[in-house]
Amino acid sequence: MNFERQCDYVSVFGDYLAHRSGGGLKFYLYFLDGFYVEVSYSPPHKRVIGIYAFEELHELDPYLEKITLGI
């Protein structure tokens, strides 16, 4: 798929999980078809600049501080 179709596919079929900011960018985490997808967004340019798919749980570390347990 080309980049635009990948963006559309993630936004339509992905389950949004979390977001974070860093280095002037915003990152959005989705779960899709058994793997995770991180979408990188540049606010100054107002566009998605990258899509990164992964399965390794250690790659979720940047999002762990956003998780709260209702205990």
C-alpha cells in the first residue's frame, strides 16, 4: 500500500490505544490485526510523517506512563 492508503487503513480499521508527544511530534498508537502501529504526526506541518508497525511489547514502553489501572 502507498503511504496515503496506509494512513487511511490505520485510521479506519485500527483500534486507537494512546498518544504521546516528544521532539516536537505527536505519536498515536493503534492496535491492528495482531500488531501495533505508531503514527507520527508533525503539528507544524499538519501532516502524518511516518507509520511504524511492530509486535514487540517492549516497544510499548514510551506509552506505559499513560496507562492507568482503575484499582
